[in-house]
Amino acid sequence: MKDITASRRKFLMASGLGLAGMALPQLSPEALAAGAGKEYVFLSVVTQVPFWVDHRAALKDVESALGVKTTFTGPLDFDTAAQARQLDELIARRPAGIMIFPGDPAALKPGVERAVEAGIPVMTLTGDIPDSERSTFLGIDGFSAGKVGGELLAQAIGGKGKVLLGTFPAPATLARVEGYKAVFAEKYPDIEVVDVINDKADPSYAPTAYLQAILANPDVVGLGGTDGDSGKGAAIAVTEAGKKGQIKIVAMDRNDDMLPYIEDGTIYGSVAQKSYLEAFLAVHLMHWQNTDGMKVLPDPLQAGIDPLPNYVDTGVMTITKGNVNQFKHV
């Protein structure tokens, strides 16, 4: 485990975990009461898209479970500069903890350091900010998730043919593209990626982007999407091109407006993150730390360790026509 830096030491002292000789109590009704009303904020980007429904639901459930307040916020579009400014605004508010899906990790890293310096725990969800002062990353390994999608698409097209991949320029999604390419190179040499489409994670733009790519590459037999809006966008484009059933689609995530396309066979399947689990666990971890509810060691600061997990791989779920009903939000 990484050594505690100077700013991490300040955070542990600010959160009460650095008191010499203190034995951390188990999470108890008293500890819960001590943390009642604390606010935990999820700062995201492209917040207009339906992908975030599971994160939002988890935050609401955690409010009831722990007696805390949660807030989901961030720019509606992929405005990374606005997200960085909003992080500074949150630091001034001093919430009990901040969760971040980073649009631009480099732009957010200084803000993360300022937050930790101020004694605010920070965790990253879905996408990471490498080499930053964040406590924990919760999410999937994008490269591995892309390999799962690549296997599913290879199965759909019989292991050969030309394919398109869809993404937008966030590190987490770009890693999934590389996962697709890697599994094709390793196991399916007869699959050729002819283009990678930037759908901007924009549900109004994605169908046009995919339709243009299909028209420019009329012999493609498959399309793999790596963000939450690629599946529906691809399904609309394939239908408009008159190639439903001819072009096999593998989507990403479990957006409600995409699931009907799996039901009717337009989309072959999807690779979904456990988004609810990410937010649910993140708030619990920060709250346990803030209320001295963990007993990793009597004094983590004196031991020179960070008591929180550095990385939590929440894994993926495969959605097919056979189990799609289980993924609908009711």
C-alpha cells in the first residue's frame, strides 16, 4: 500500500483518524448519529445523460441508510473546465466527502490535492485520476471491460468481419476501445476495426455520427459501443440505414432508453457497470472514516498507512435478451 503523503496526513488528522493511541470503534448507532446530516457530493460531467440513474439512486438510498445528505452535480455537457471550477467551489463548501467522475483527470488533479489538503476525503468513480491524492477508485478496469465487450461482439458476428467502435474522449471509455482492439488482436485476427467514432456521449448527436460511419463503411457487420449513449445511438443509426439484424451491436451500460433495443434484437447485448454499487460503497467508506467506524489499526497515521482500499474493482454485468428484464428501472 502506498505511503501517506503530507496532505494525506493532514486529512487523517482532520477526520479524527490521527489521534495517537485511539482505537477506532465499530460503526454503531452513536457513530451514525455523529455523522448525521453530513453532506457527500458526487461531481460528474455530462450529467444530462441517463447513465447516471444508478448513481443517483444509490445516493438516495444511502441518505436513508446513514442519515446523511447527498448531492449529485456537474456540467450538463462535456465541459471539463467547468467541472474543475465546480470542484473548487465544492472545496469552499467543505462537504464531508467528494466523489468524482473525471472528465479531464489532469485538470482535476490540482483540485483533488486542494480538497485533501483541506481535510475532505475524495474518491473517484467510473474513471480515475491517477497519481492523485484521492483515497479510493471504485469502478471497472476499462481495458478489461472492453475485452468483455469485444468477446461479446466477436460471438455476435462469428469471429470475422469489419466493425466500428464508438466512444468519446474520456480516459475510461478510451481504455475500453483499447480492450476491444486487444481481444480482437489476440483471438480474432479476422475482425478489422475500420473506424472509431466519437459520439460525444451526446444522445442527440450519436445517431448521426453512427449513421455517417455506416454509410461510409457499407460492409461493416458489427458495432461496439463503449459509453452509455453509444448503444441507442447505434441502434437508431442501424435501423435508419435499413441494416437491423445485419449489423450486430454490443452496447455499454444499462440506460433505460437502450434496453428496448436489446429486447427486440436490434442490440445483441451490453456490458454494464455496477454503477449503483460504486456510489453506495463510496459514501459508506467515507462515512465510516468520518465517524471513526473502521478498526483497521488503532492509529493509521502513526502506522503510516491509508486505511481505505486504494482500488475497488466493482466488475461488469452482461445484459442479453434473456435477462434484460432484470435491468429495467422500475
